[in-house]
Amino acid sequence: MQITAIREVDCPDCGTPTSISIPTGDVELRFSHSVAAFGEQTKVTCSNGHTYWVHFCR
């Protein structure tokens, strides 16, 4: 995955903003508490300790 952009996302549990690297600026972000079997994604932990996955959908 080549990183080309930074985007701020809000934790789905508490709303705390976290900056993440995304592969391109034109992807749709989807949130989940589990990893997907395939596709580009990143694991995020907010400052309150909540862990979730952000999936990059084109």
C-alpha cells in the first residue's frame, strides 16, 4: 500500500479524532471492529484505547 494522503477519522465508539494514512484521497472509508479477509485496510487505536479497522473502498 503506497501512502499518498492523511485523513482524520472519528472513533466509532467515542468520537475521538485520529489521523490515519490512506492510499489515495478518493477512497470511501468504512469502519469495522474486525479485519476483512481481503482488500486494503488499516488498524486504528484512538487515544482512549478503542481499536477498530478502517477499510478503504474504491
